[in-house]
Amino acid sequence: MKNKILVALAILAMYSCQKKETVKENIVKTIVTDTISKTVSGTADLSDVAPKDDKAVELIRKQLLVLLKKDLPAMTKEDRFFYYSAFDLNNDKKNEYFVGFSNSYFCGSGGCSGYILNNDGSLINSFTVTDFPIYITTSLSDKFYDLIAVSGGKFHLLKLKNGKYPSNPSVQEVVKEEASRDDAKVLDIDGKKLEKYSF
């Protein structure tokens, strides 16, 4: 008798779980259907969606066309895309832009190339042999935050000098990995799944 009661309870529990799954599936289906219909009709509330900075994207595109003018004829369509991160490097309340690439034209066994642009699009720096992300420290040099870039599996400290960061991180001072862990990251291409833009 005791076994029959246990079997009955097990069957009841399984039925109950299946019922809950069906209810969950129906709720999800209703939410998805509602969201799609509101999006199509233009009544969806997009207030929580972070706005894309189209101004920054256009600024970067224009500058890349200038900076890479000689390279453009050799590049394929797949080579012509970039990622970017914005960060105020000098506390002037205006973001600077880190521009990076992740294709074979700009990347090799030593890392990738990229740029740091001012808020107006002018070039602060180009850099090579860098793996992403780049870390922004809390220390300053010439009123700009120091950077830590990974190159050859090592963490290298980059300090602004005469308005420029070193373009080749691999020949700069090596610092311990722990120094970068609490710092802000930019161009975290794999980790943050940054949006890809064409130019």
C-alpha cells in the first residue's frame, strides 16, 4: 500500500511539473507575441533601450576613410568594419573613442591595430600588436589616464607623453596582470559583444 501511495505521489508530481512548464511556455509565448505586435505597430516602449551614438559612428567612419585612404583599395568588404568604445580619458566631460578591428587585414599573430580618436574625430594615437580589451587605469600622465594593453600575453603600461600614447605596447613596461583587473575596459570585443560597424 505504501508503494502505491509513493507511485501515485510521483505521478502527481510529474504531472504538476509538466503543467507548470506548459504555463511558463504560454506566458513566454504571450509576451513574445505582444512584443512583436507592439514593435510592428510602433507602440513598443523603447525607453529602456540604450540609444546608439550615431554621431560618434559617423565621425569614426569619416576619420577611418581618411586614415586608411591608401589601404582601402587592398581591403575586402569583410575587412571594412570596426568596433568602438567611448571613454573620457582626460576628465573634460567629452568622450574619446577607441577604435578596434578583428579581421586578418588589421590583426596578426602579435595582435591587432587600432586608433584612439579625440571627441572631434582627430587622431590621438594609432597602435599595433595589441590584444583586446584595453584597460584604463586610475593613474594619470599629462592629465590623461594611463592604459594597460595586452601584447604577447603580457600586460604593458602605456603613458601619454607629448600628446601621444606609445603605438607599440609590446616594447613598453610590463606590469602584473592584477593591476588591470579592477580597471575599466574598452574594446572588450569578445566579452561585451560590441556592435560591428562598416566603413
